Amino acid sequence: MSIPRGGNSTTLDLAPLLDASNNSDDSDNDNGGKSNGALLNASSVGSKELRTSHREREREKEEADAALFVKKVGSAVFYGISSFMITVVNKTVLTSYHFPSFLFLSLGQLTASIVVLGAGKRLKLVTYPSLQRNTFAKIFPLPLIFGFNMIFGLGGTKALSLPMFAALRRFSILMTMLLELKILGVRPTTAVQISVYAMIGGALIAASDDLSFNMQGYTYVMITNALTASNGVFVKKKLDTSEIGKYGLMFYNSLFMFVPALLLNYVTGDLQKAMDFGSWNDPAFVVQFLLSCVMGFILSYSTILCTQFNSALTTTIVGCLKNICVTYLGMFIGGDYVFSWLNCIGINISVLASLLYTYVTFRRKQAPDKQANLPSSRGENV
């Protein structure tokens, strides 16, 4: 571009400037396009990361649910086997061998729990808080419930045939359901209620035609039912709110009830009766007596474990579900069952209702519970 100045003609070339301006505009456009592309790429990457993170969380949740399901079922099976074994062994000791004192047997079970857990703590296999002044207050009323539940349960086992004992024990389910509603605020589903009422109905039918009726045995079992319901609910509550833990509950329940049980044995004369029993030199009896004592500890542990991972009602019903085996096997153990058709029909109705409850409780897909339980697990509220 030429600009004349005076007489001379001076040429000013603006082309480079115009080219630079055009190049700058093109560069800005290119940079803007690249910036927009980068933003789109970042957004796409972020979206992929979010989807991946969501899938990982879902997978972790599924794995955690599967692990918890295994713990629930495993603890329930462990409790059922333990409860079955101790029922059969206790019946054999008390009825087949005619051991005179269920009170002394309960004292042996308390002693076994104290010795095993005390040794376990010294060997650092288990841990629980040391005894303090307020320990009893922290776990009250569990020691009383635990001790008398054991005593009256053994009394009922001795006085009744196993099929009737199993049928009457199902009344503890209704009591547990009512106590869970009152104390823990857990409302059972309709399916659970139907199965519970069917079990109670079957037990009533069986009891209406019990040809070997024993009033003392019926009384012991009904007291045991109330104590079992209370024990399950209060164990759940103490495990949720107390730092003592399951081993501490087992140890201190046994420790605090040892002296009262010993005094009760002495006052009633059962201590002397047990000492005078003539089969202490029979190795088979001694083995089963010791097995009964150790199984008492194992049963206590399995009860607390099942209650921790499930609910008090589930623990109670699993205990009654194992009575399917006890019911039919018990017709041949002890020799004190008297057959009648109405009694047999009632027992089978109760058994089928137990199976219905098991199906309802341990379905894989469960509605989320509303109860706040242990940080390491969530109990099942039914």
C-alpha cells in the first residue's frame, strides 16, 4: 500500500501486519476449538469415571451383602446344631441314665463356661473387659435370665418327652415377637406372624392330647419360654449398647450366677444327690456329662452369635426349627413319648410352620431393616 507524502512517493507495506492479524484470528479459532474439544473429552472421561465408581460401589455392596448373608445363615445353622446336640445329650443324661439333679447339671455348665472363657482370655484367644464395680449393673438383668433359663430348661427336658418339649418350646416365639415389638420396636411382617400363629396352633393341638401330661414339666417349659424370649431381646439390646461384647456377656453371666446356683443345689439337697449318684464310675456317663457341660458353653456362644447377626426372634425360631430333628428322634430317645394321632398331627403342623418361617426369614432379597444394630453388622428385623 502506497501513501504519497510531499513530492516523494513513500511506500508503506501493511501486508505483513494484515497477514499477522489473520493468522492471529485463525490461531484463536484453532485454540477455541481445541479448548472446546478438551472440555468435551474431560466431560466424557469424568462421566466414565463416575460410571466406573458407581459400578464398583454396587459390586462392593453386593459382596458385603453376600458376606453378611453367609454370616446370618452360618450363625443360625451353628446355633441350630448346638441346640440340637445339647438337647439330645441332656435328655440322655437326665432320662436314660436317670441322673437325679438337673440343678447340678446346670452348675456344671456354668463352671465349664467360666473355665473355658477364663482360660481363653489368659491365652489371649478371646478378649473382654475385666471385672469392675459396675459390670453387673451394665449387663443386668441378663445373669438372672440366663441362669434361670438354663435351670428351668433342664428341668423341662427331664420332666417331658422330647416331642412335647419341642412343641411347647414354640410358645417362646410368640413371647419373643411381642417383646421385640415392645422393647426393640421391631414389627414382624404378615408372613412371619402367620408362621408363628401356625406353630402355636400346632403346639396347642399336640398338647390337647398329650397322654403323658406332666404339670411340673409344662410349668418349667412355660417359664423357660418367657426367659428365652427375654434373654434373646436383652442380649440384642446389650450387644448394641454395651462395650462388654459377646464373650464378656457369656463369662459374666456364668460368673454372677455360679454362687446362686451352688447355693440352690445345696439348699435343695441336689448337691448331695449328685455326689451319691452311682454311675460316676461309668466312663460313658462321665463323657456325656462332660459333653453336656461343654455344650452348654457352646450353646451360649452360638445363641449370642446368632442374635448378633440376625434378630432375637430369628434365634428363637431357629432353636425351635432344630426341634424338627429333636421331635422325631425324641420319639425314640428317653422312652417316655406316648403316641396319639391328634398329638402327632399337632406336632407336624408346628414343624411345617417352622419350615415356613425359615423360608420367609432367609430369603436372599430382604427389605432393609429399620433397627440400628452393631456397626460391624446389621441385624435382620422381621
